[in-house]
Amino acid sequence: MSLYGHEQDEKRRNQMLEQTPGVQIYLQPIAPPAALGLAGFAGSTWITSSYIANWWGSPDSPTIFFPFVGIFGGLAQFIAGLQGFKARDTLVTVINTMWGSFWIAIGILYAFVAAGALPPHSVHTHFPELASWFVVLCVFTWSSALAATARDVVLSVCLFSLAVGSTIACCLFAYNGGTSPDSGSGDGLSGGVTRGIKAASYFWMLSALCAWWRVTVYLIEEAYGPGHAITRFFVIGRTPMERRAPLIIPGLGEPGVKRGVPKPTPV
């Protein structure tokens, strides 16, 4: 090959490496993953928090309802969080995968308790292992609650109530005010620790109710449309920012996606 031909090949190779490829991105419409995620969260949170508040049940109840908590509240919510990637919804991805993982873990934990592999551990006593995980839950739930203030009031109240209840529970699980090595801060079902965990459960129940309301809005809006009288009854308090948001949001800097018009491929 001549020197001139070699230089031409090198020039074309450099042009090919420097040009921006003409990539087309197709978005696949899907149902809002938040609907499934919030439904799973609401169900598992309401059952567990109402039990912690001593509204119903016995000490053995968690070993009976753990399949529901682990599957609908955990697995289904986790799947919804993964679908948040496809929907380009960072809030759904973070909050639902995190809490879905938590409920899956709780379901597995109670399965071991039911099988006799682990002893039961009351939430009314010192629980440092659970407190350490609640630190993570609290930090990211507070961050998600702050982000939800740009969307609507109901979702914001849902996440702020969840964050407050989780923070109270985290402090109580970490607290060890007793002298017994077995119970630590345990105080039966009438002391200050129990009253504190009940307060946390009421915040969780409020969060579950808000999640149920938000899921209902998703269902009603899809069934009747945004302008129907039934839809207008289910108020969620959308923020002005959310009402002005475009139906299709341009690229948000996803990996592999470059803003702007691709350069034409040289002939």
C-alpha cells in the first residue's frame, strides 16, 4: 500500500472515531411504577404498624402475616422500584427499591422465626441491628420526602410521615436504658419505649393512608381521565412545578445519552 493510501485510511479512521454516532432513543410507555410501589408499601406498612400499635393480634401474629409483607410489600414494591429506571423516575427507584428490600428482609426474618431458626425479638426492646438499618432508611427517606415537595402534597405527607416515624423508631431501637442484657430498654407494653414505638406506628399508618390515597388517584385518573368529576374529588395538591411539567421530559443526562443534535456522518 502506498504512503498516500495509508494516510487516507488513517484520516478516515480518525474521522470515524471523532464523530458523534446518530443514535435514536425510543421510550417505551409503561404504567406508573409508583402505583404498584405505593400499593405494596401501604399494605405492608398498615398491617405491621397497626399490629405494633396493639390494635390487634398476638405475639405470634408476625409469623403468620410475613408472607404478605415479604411478597406484596417487599417483592412487588422492589419490582416497581426497578421499573422506575425505565420510567426515568429517580424518586420511585430509590424509595421503592429501598423499602421493598426492607420488607423482603423482614419477611425472610419472620420466616426464620416461624421455622424456629431464630428467636423472636420484640420491637419494644433494645434492637441495635434493626436500628443500624433504620439509619439508612431514615436518611434516604428524608431526602426523598424533600424531593416529593416538588410533586404533590399527598406524596410529601406520605414520605414525611414515614421519615418521622422511622426516625422515632430508629432512636428507640438504638436506646438501651435498662440493665438487663436480654431486654435492655424493654418495658413491657406500658412504658415510655412502648409509647414511643406506638407514636412511630401512628406516623407509619398516616403514611400508609396517604400512599393508599395516592394509588387511588393513579387508578381513577387512568379510568376516568383528569377532567372527570370523580377525579376532581381525589385531590392530591399538585404543586405549580408539577402542573407545569411537560408530558415528555428530554434527556436527563443518562449514561450513554448525549444532549444535542448528532453530527452528520461524513460520506
